[in-house]
Amino acid sequence: MNDKAEKVYAEAFFELCLEEAPDRLGDILGELGALDGIFTENGDFVKLLGTPTVPVDEKLGMIKEIIADGSISELTGNLLCVLTERGRMGCFGGIVKQFRNLYNEHFKIAEITVTSSSPLSEQMRDKITAKMSEVTGKTVSIKEKVDPEIIGGIVIDYGSTRYDGSIRARLSGLKKELGGVIV
């Protein structure tokens, strides 16, 4: 939606959490992620919260029902209320992404995505973690994806960097080389 607004809200919320509940940052990140999933699945709810014809008090009432069940912290509940009052619930997904980036930066965590043709063995996961930790100088968190189309090998994505050791990439490179020779 609005990258600047998302960044400002995420930074302010992260600083508040760091000040008010530094030992609960991981829990708050989990709450934000869970809510983001719920809001993504129920896009109509977020649209309803952004509808100008629905009174703010009614919108806040719906948010307070979410808070009342006790599954989210007061800090996260207050964020939802502020975003609802200011008509910024459409920015929630971006705020969560920015918050996660700030969390990872604060705790020196590198999130990497490893794509392989079959699930990684524990030994391979440990090797990748150790090597990427050495490369990044951070603690590594791996998200795994399985894609049979890469045929074999692995693809590692970290930020804007991609390490492609897949057989599909090698075959593609070979095809380009052969194409250049034959033409």
C-alpha cells in the first residue's frame, strides 16, 4: 500500500515494544504473523475496516472483540485500534513485514529460503545453516520449499541474493552455451 507509512508504523511499534516488553518481542512477532494470515484469508474484514460508511466506533468494537479473547497482547491490540482509527488497516501486511525486518536486524537473524527438489535432510540443513551463518555473520533461520522442477541441487535466497546450485540452472546454462556454439 504505502511503503513509507508501513515503515513509520512498524518502526514506532517496534520501538514501543522494545521499550515496554523487550522479552516478548518474539511473541509479538508471532501474533502479528498470525493476524496477518487471518487478515489475508479474510480480506473482506480488512475492507470493512476501511469502509468510510462504517462508523469508527463500530470498527473499534470489532477489533476489541478480537482483543477480548485474550490471544493477543495489549500492545498488538492497541496497534490494531490505532490502524483502524486512522484508516490504515490496509497497511497491516506491510507493517508486519517491516516489523519482522526490524526484529531480524535487532537480533542479527538472517532469514533464508532454501528450495530443493525434495525435503532437506537434517544433515544438509545443518550444513546450509553453518555455511550461511558464516557468509552472513548472523544466526540463520531457514524456510524450506520443495520444487521438483529444479531437478536436483538447491537454490538459496537471502535478501536480494540468490545462490542457484540447481541442476535446472546448470542445464539452462549449458543450453545457452550450446546454442551460442551451434548458431
